[in-house]
Amino acid sequence: MSDSTQKPKREILVIGAGGVGTMACVALERSGMARVTAVLRSNYEKVVRDGFDIESVDHGKLSGWRPSHVVNKVPDASLQRPFDYVLVTMKNIPEITKIAEIIAPSMTPNHTTIVLLQNGIYIEPPMIDAFPTNAVLSGPSYIGAHERNGHVIHDDSDRYHLGVFHNTQLDHKYEQSILEDFASVYNGDGIEHAMVVRDIIRYRWKKALWNGIYNTMCAITQLDNAAIRRSGGEYSLIRPGMAEMAAIAKADGYDLGENIVDEMVDATPIELSFRPSMLVDVDKGNPVEVEVILGNALRVARREGVQTPILDNTYRFLKLIQNRLLVARGYIDEPRDIPTADFI
Amino acid sequence: MSDSTQKPKREILVIGAGGVGTMACVALERSGMARVTAVLRSNYEKVVRDGFDIESVDHGKLSGWRPSHVVNKVPDASLQRPFDYVLVTMKNIPEITKIAEIIAPSMTPNHTTIVLLQNGIYIEPPMIDAFPTNAVLSGPSYIGAHERNGHVIHDDSDRYHLGVFHNTQLDHKYEQSILEDFASVYNGDGIEHAMVVRDIIRYRWKKALWNGIYNTMCAITQLDNAAIRRSGGEYSLIRPGMAEMAAIAKADGYDLGENIVDEMVDATPIELSFRPSMLVDVDKGNPVEVEVILGNALRVARREGVQTPILDNTYRFLKLIQNRLLVARGYIDEPRDIPTADFI
């Protein structure tokens, strides 16, 4: 046990208690080093009454499990002990919700650290813009966990790379100590969930090669990851798309190596067929994370002058599908005028 | 009445008795100049028993209507008087059926003229390859007509441009006389259905600007023609896609003019929203005419060295969707190996 176990329990707010968020609550509480407040929405009444029922590859069966506090709205930090960490695991769809606005009530300036366990690339700068005195930790999750009305199936281990996203107004050493502290708490249950890394943006770019390509292209074609390859998509779209994403990363200062496309394709064996999360969302009629997974990468491409014809079109098609999903769910009205502005 | 009315009745085989084909049967029979044999499939028993029930913008209400002959397979030309014309109105999906193989039994060399009232660009050369001694007429239909089990709603007038697709082994004058004869029969009911033109390929390219773009992009995004424009698609995909198609046509020798994109967009008012036929097919799970509408155009682009990044990607996505539809309908087995060949 590290020295950090001697410190008082960290006050941690977890926003977004789907599969990722609930398993974060479990790991943090089980460390004995944290007191977790979980913000629930659709499953709030169920969990208050019965707790979570969890079948976890990391923690076994947990019946009627609850974190220290369960609330149904983001708490006002001025009315209680300040939060040390606000952990965000919500889906990140800026067309619908601004994460910074959601977490704002729970933030204490100069104190609360934001931890983003969410998909996407360059999702951190809006947090730093909104909370310039607070540190930001960033961790692209690889967990497999699905929650439905308080029942969680957690079938792939909760592991992620975790790093500082540097806030230029803060001291590096301070940010580093926060990173070490949070990782020690999250790993305090004896499992190495969080792998501390020096350069988290590199890991996010690497994940963007998978998420920005398989997720988006499977969502458009409604084919799973194996069927899209077998149907000719591996060479017509998947590999060229990944090569464009690697070129954006390189122009941004992150050379992922000559063999990165082969590595990313080989990382998912063809025998392992599944519907990527964005395709599952389209299947269900849910809006998708097109902006943080693909739009942000393409904004870097435009800034750096990288040509990305395949990803541009993937984005254009996916934005139109997103529009259809947003209208169908009532998040936006169907536009009445024809937009003429540039598409990014 | 022209001299052609003095000739014996033309023997005409109509293959594909959906909306387009049935209304062709009606026009041809009503001229009094043709004896039509219609090849029916799913509606054969129903039409033999009850005839067609038709509500037509051109012909009014027709109850229990039948052409001269109704058959359920393509007749063997050697067993009867040869057909003067074989009119094809089937959907053209080479992945499933080769039109040349289907019509082969009904063709008499040096005599039968093929008339293609089908979608697509450069759908005629495979016919000339298969039947080098026969003339080919070509007419991209604009009819609005839908058939279901013998009941036809015909709500947009049956009009089309009709021209010769030149067979280099045949004499121009012979082809021209055939064209005039067929048009006089089809228009013999007193309505100008067929508008004879000198250069049918130009009209097919023009139609490709609409079909190759709206049909394909609406099918991928599952948005109708108006919603795709209002959602930003007019400037991100529709207009750039049309401009690429116009560039292919120009490289092929058909300059459609500087304002063709504006003309084609303006041709469909934003107030008129409908689901293009290819989107309706995707809605129903039916395979789509991706090869004749888009693939053939892109093969011209590759031959002429025209860059078409947007249409290339449209084709790549649509081919994957087509693969999904073909597998789901059982037309092909799911591929087991990963193709590596070029995509066109």
C-alpha cells in the first residue's frame, strides 16, 4: 500500500452510471480510499431501492451493491465537502449536452480534478477552458461492461491508460501528483486498472485509429467488424481510413510508427465478430459520438493541412445519420433552411 | 397515323411487369399496333385469374386488364413467331442476374431489337456483346408507377427519352428506322410517351447526376431527398457528388454545361420530399442497383483518369450495404475470406 492510503478518503463524484461508471464506482469504493457519490438518471429509483446487481470479471457477483451515496442530480459543491475528483463516464455528444455545463455545480476551483473516462480525441480542452484552475486527467477506457436498469454485465476487464492532459496554467509536478494519487485509489482494490502513462494523447490517437474507423464505418454500413472486412471493406475503407487517421496523428506530433495500420487491424482477429458500440447505438436509434470520435480529429487535420478524403466522407455521411437520429429522438427540430456553411 | 400503322402487329415481349413494365404493356397494346407477351413472376397466378387493376394518370381506370399473352417464363423464340422487340424493365442487379442470360431464349439473331427501359449508365454494351447482330434501343424512364400483386398505381406520366445505342456492327440507318418504328408503336395510343433523341447517352448521363447522387446518398443515410439537403448534405455531399458525375460525363465526351449542378438540384423543389427508389429498396431490405447507377460511371472515371473522391466513397459504402442486403436475402453467402483486390 502506498502512502496515499494514509490520507483521508477522497470524495469522488461519478457522473454517468452505465457500465463504465458503475464499475468505476466499485473499484473506487473497494479500495477503501474513496467515498463515491454516483449521479444516476434512468436507473436512480431502482438502485436506491435494490442496489446494483453486478456480474463482474474483476469482482465476481455483487448483489444489491451501492456506492456511498446515490443522487439523481449533480450536487452543489458549495453545500458539502468539496469533491476531490469528478469522474465523467457519460456519452459525449456535444450536439445534445455540454459536459462542462453538466459538471459545473460540482466543481470547486483550485481543488477538484476532472477525470475523463470517455471516448474521443481532444475532449479535454473544453474542460480546461471552462475550469482553468482545475487539473484534468484523461483515460480512454477499454472495459467491456453493460448496464440495464441496475443490472451490470462486466465481461472484459476494467483497464485503461491514464495520464495528465496538461493545463498550461498549472504546475507539471502538481498535475503529476494528482495523477499518481488518483491511480493509487482506483488501483487500491488490488487490480491494476489504471496504467499511468506520460503521454496520454498518443494513446488517444491510437484508440482513434480503431474508434474513428471501425465504429463509424460499421455504423454507416450496419455491418459488424468482421463482416465489413470480409465484404471488401478492409481494403476499400478500413485500412485507408486508418492510414489517414495515422497521418493526422503524425502531423499533430504523434508518430505511431510505420506498421500501425497492420497492428490495429491485427488487434481484432477476424474470428471475433461483434457490433461496435456506435453501431449498437444506431441499431437502437441512439445518437452517436461522431464529433468527439471523428469530428475533433478532422479539425486537427484541417489545422495541419492533412488530406483525409475517406474520413471526410465518412464524417459527412455519419453527420447526416446523426441528424436523422437526433430528429427522431426529438433532440433537435428538423432544420427548415438549407445550410451552406463548410461542413467542418 | 404514320405508315407504320399499316405494318402487321409487332410481336413484343415485355420482361419485368412491375409498374414500368405494366404501363408499357398498356401503351403498346392500346396502340393497336402490337401484340404483347408479358413475362410475370410473383403476380403471374393473380393476373392470369383476375387481370391487372390499374389506376393510371395516362389511361384512367382499367379493371381486369390483360395483355395479349401472359406467361411465367421467357418464351423460346424458336417455337413461335419471332419477337420484333424484347422490352426489358427489370431491376438491373448484375450481382444477382445477368439480363443477357435472361432474355437469351427470346432473341432471334438479326431480327429482335432489345429495348432497355432501365436505370443506369452504359447498361447497353453487355447486350451488344451478347447479341452482336441485334439492335439496342435505350430509354431512361421517368414514370411514377408502382405494382403490387396485380394492382398498379400510375401517378406520374409515362414519358422517356428514347434513342439508339449504336452497335458498330449495324448500319446507322437500319438502327434509326427501328427507333422510329418502336416509338411510333409506343406512342400509338395518342400520348407522346417516347421522345426520340439523337444522343441517348447524354440523357443517361444527365439522369446519372440525379440517380447516382440522390439515390445512393439517401440510401446510405436513410434520409429523404429534402431532409438530406436540410441536414447539410446538399453542400457536403449532393452538389460535390453531382459535380464529380458531371466531370465524368465531360471526360466521356458529354459536356452537360456549366450550370448543370444548379439545374439538377433545382429540378427537385425542396418542398417535394420523397424517399428515392433506392432508399425504398433499402427500407424493404431489397438489393440495390449500385453497379449500373454508380459502379459503371466510376469505371468510366477510372478509364478517363477523373478524380472522384466523394463518389468513390459513396460507392464503397453502398457496396458494403449491398453486400449486407444480398446476404440477408440469401442471394450470396457471407464471404469467408478477406478480399484484397481493388474495389472497382
